Amino acid sequence: MSTTYNFCAGPAMLPTAVMQQAQAEFLDWHGLGCSVMEISHRSKEFIAVAEQAEQDLRTLLNVPKDYAVLFGHGGGRGQFSAVPLNLAQQHESAAFLTSGSWSAGAYQEAQKYLNAIELVTSSSVNGQVTVPHLSLDKEQQQRFAYLHYCANETVEGVEINCLPEAGSVPLVADMSSNILSKNIDVSKFGVIYAGAQKNIGPSGLAVVLVNNDLLDKGRDSTPSFLNYQNMAKNGSMYNTPPTYAWYLAGLVFRWLLNSGGVAAIEQQNQQKANLLYQCIDQSDFYRNHVHPDFRSRMNVVFHLPNPDLDSLFLAEAEKNGLRALKGHRIVGGMRASIYNAMPLIGVATLTEFMQEFARKHG
Ligand SMILES: *Cc1c(COP(=O)(O)O)cnc(C)c1O
């Protein structure tokens, strides 16, 4: 098998070492004679897997003791519904910062469940996407049950590094595509959630960190399997959790810890992103339309000078073992998703290919 680098935005590549370990113990997990997929979620063996994963995640993100860590169903979008249903009543208002497709999706879904107000939205200034800084004033802090934003817009390649200032209002972040990519101060957030399939594990799983003070804000009508308090009370086992995804997430957390933790991967992520953005900026061929302050370190979007070249670029990339570079249909062009699992050599191989392609077609 020749080397393939998979730049898919999600479900994304997982660390090779993790896939190898999962393969090695696929049929016989820890001498049980069966897969970890085939045992009860209530068995002492699986509970040990689940607790270790939670503990490792707490260590990696330095999660304060007064936060619940939940492993649930429904991915990122499941939380678009779960957040309003858990944090506010129907008559209440919540504030939204929209910086791209995913935060707009969360805003739209929340409108079904409460009074959702869009306060700030990204815009294009001199051909570059920027996101205005948001700071809630006193009156707004009285009015809103929470403030929602998306820390990394996977589609547009827009990342917000400077936190919105919510004051006394709980800050809620969709970190589906950048959780564990860099150090964060969890105590600044009311809720952090992530669909797993970008930086954690297989799709379907949702990881939620929630401040215990918010656990009693949900509605009586909130579906029990999405109810944070109910999930916390039951150790995320009110219904059968996605056990295999949880196990794989645990292997990824272990891999991260063994690779030096979040600080080490953050450094590597910065290196990878620098390499790719430099390649784009130093050419007259490729273009990126995001203001440097908001460029995503996880999803690097770029355009060729002429969209007619896109299919040739993709075909040649594929021949060189560089797969899934096609941009999202909303944005067009190319997108290289370079999550934690993508090694530096994968990005270096991509930039060499890009330079070569630009020389031939520029
Ligand atoms: C992928 C993604 C989602 C949606 O996740 P699903 O598991 O498909 O529901 C939500 N938000 C962000 C930022 C994403 O990247």
C-alpha cells in the first residue's frame, strides 16, 4: 500500500497508531475472546474503558472538577438542539455570533426552541473574511440565557481565537473541529461541545463539557437522552452509549497524552498551518480569503486562479496519494483539513505537490 494522506474534513483520518491498536485488539479485546464492541456497557470492563477515557480527556484539557464530561449521541448537530433545550426555557432569549455555516446552522435550529438573536456576523472586508469582536453589555447580560458561537468554522476555514466576552452569561462553544487542537481555559465556558469525527474519533458521538451550575436549567420536555442532568446522573449511560466510538475516542486521548498532550500537538498544528498558508501566500497562484487573524489552523481553504483547473488539481492530487481536498460546495475551491492526526509530512507532501502544480499551470 502506498502512502495516502487523507485531508477529509469529516469523518476525518484517525492517528495511524490508534487504528493499528484497534485492529490488533478487534477480535480479542484484552483476552476476553470478543471485541470491546460486543460487551455490555454496564460490564466492569467497559466501565473501566469509559472512565479512563473521561479521565484522560479531563487531563488533556485540564477540565475543572465542577464540570461534567458527557459522552452522548447525535454528533455536533444533536447539540444544536440539545443546547437550547438544556440551557433555557421557550420564552427566554439566547445570543448568537455567526461566523460561517455551522454557527448559522446552530442559530437556525435554536430558533425552534427559544428566542434566538443574532448579534454579530462575519463579513468580508477588502476581500477578506473577518469576525467582529463581541462583548455583551450590562443590558445584554440581563437578557440572554447564553451566548453561542462556533470556535472553528470547518466549511469556511474561519477560527476564532479571541473569546467573545459574555460577562455573566454562559458562553457556549461548538468546538467540533478544533477541540484538543490547542490549549483552552475550560473555566471560561458554560458548555463546550463537539461532534467526534474531526479530532476525537468516529462520527455519531458527541462530547460535551458542561459547568455543573447549568445542569438544572433544562426543560421538563427535553428528550431524556439529550438532557445534560440526566446524562450526568447516569454517567452518560441513560441509554446505551456509542460504546465503540467511546472506546476509540479513549485510544485517541491516550495517543495524545503519549504524544506530549495538547501543548505539543498545538505546536505541531501551528507548524503545519504555517507551512500551508506560507505556500499559499508565497504563490501568485493560490488564494485564501480569510483575514490572517481568523485563519483556521484545522481547515485550510484555498482557491486556484481558475475553477476550470479544480478537477485536474484534484485528479493529480489523488494520483499523488493526496485525497479529499475538494472544498465544501458552498465555498468551492480546495480545503485541506489538517487535524491532530495529520502528520507534518502529510502537509509537506501537499505543499510540494501544490508548488509543482502551480509551476506547471501558472
Ligand atoms: C462537523 C461539524 C458539525 C456537525 O456534526 P455532525 O456530527 O454531522 O452533526 C457541527 N459543527 C461543526 C463546527 C462541525 O465541524
